[in-house]
Amino acid sequence: MGNSIENKKSFDRCPKCFERIKGYYENIIIPNHIDNSDIYSIAIYFTNCDWCKTLILYKDDHHPYLIEYEGKSIVFGNYAGQIRGPVNLIFPEKTLERLSLDIPTDFASDYYEALKVLEISPKSSAALSRRCLQKLLEQKAHVRTGNLADQIQQVLDSKQLPSYLSESIDAIRIIGNFAAHPLKSTDSGLVVDVEPGEADWTLEVLKDLLDFYIVQPARLQRMKDDLNNKLIEHGKPKMK
């Protein structure tokens, strides 16, 4: 049973190349078995990546659909066309987005772990991202130890970030609703409920900040070292 266009669901990124999916997922509903008066189903979502052309398949058990079964309307799950609860990636096997080798192992390990569990447990992913973000701000932005909300404010007050990163990191507090969930700030690594989109946003901002605080300075230092080597070869004074 195919889904109508208004009920198609778009997932964010290709699990293979990590580019954003521009199109939609089609789906097929497969009746699984009948248990007394209950009918169970499986939904298979599928599309092709716009960029790498990889076939992408997700499985959603007990998918919500309203169909006719022997003349009776049977509700599958919650609401037609809406995905409720986690879906499982069937194909392809998810690859880990490669970070720059300039990023120290401890930061990279935290990021990869948060990425791995993003689809399985968004609240666990958000907790790992917040903990890594707090460590990054303390070590690289040199903020005072304390709660994460105050540390974010210290970075904003320091004016060290470009405007797009300032807005992004400030949004972590807003999207995460820190005012209503203060434990996200006072105990950043605690696994607590998350708001829609919070885990994805926090992970994305963490990646941008790792690039700003670690990758870009390392890249500029290599460029400077290369230039100085060339200047020395030609008998010129080095850059300071």
C-alpha cells in the first residue's frame, strides 16, 4: 500500500554520505499478523540519496495507518502518515562522518558516540553532545567552570565567535528549554528528555565549534609553517 504525497516523510541526512536529503521517502505498508482483533503492520520507507544515489531503507514496526479490513476500518498505530517512535535503518550500514585528524581523540570519541546513538536515543546523544560541548568551552574558550548555560553566556559576552556561531550556540539553551530543564545545564551529561530537534541541533553546533576552535587554527598554523619554510629557503625573515 503506497503512501500519498501529502503523507510522505523527509529524513534529514543520507546515512552513507551525510548530505541532506532533498526529496521524500515513499513507503509500503506490510500487514504482519492478526492477533485476535488487533492487526500489526510493518512500514518500509525508501528513497535514493540525491547525492550518492544510495538506496536508503528504514523499517517502522506497528506503523500508523487507517485501512479497510473485511469491511471494517482498522487503525494501524496512531495517525495516518505520521511516524511515531524510532525507525530502524535497514540499508545501507551507517558510516561515521569523518572528523579532521586535528581533533584530539577525546573530543572525537565523544562526538562519534553522540552521532552513533542519535537515531536510537536522541536524549542520550544530546547528553553526550552537551558534555563534550562543555569540555570544549572550558579547554578552548577558557570559560570558568560552572553550569553550561552560564558558560555559553560567557562565550557570547567575549565576542570571540562569529555571529552565525553565536546564534547557533545560544539556540542550544532555547531549543533545549534550559529554563524548564535546569539539569541540562547543571549536570550536562545527564540523560533527560529532549525537545524536538534538540539532539540534532546540539550535535551540529558541536561539530561547528570543534572546527572553529581546533581545526581552523591547526590549518592556519600549517599554512604559516609552510610559508615560513619557503621564506627561509629564500633568505627572507619568518612571519611572527
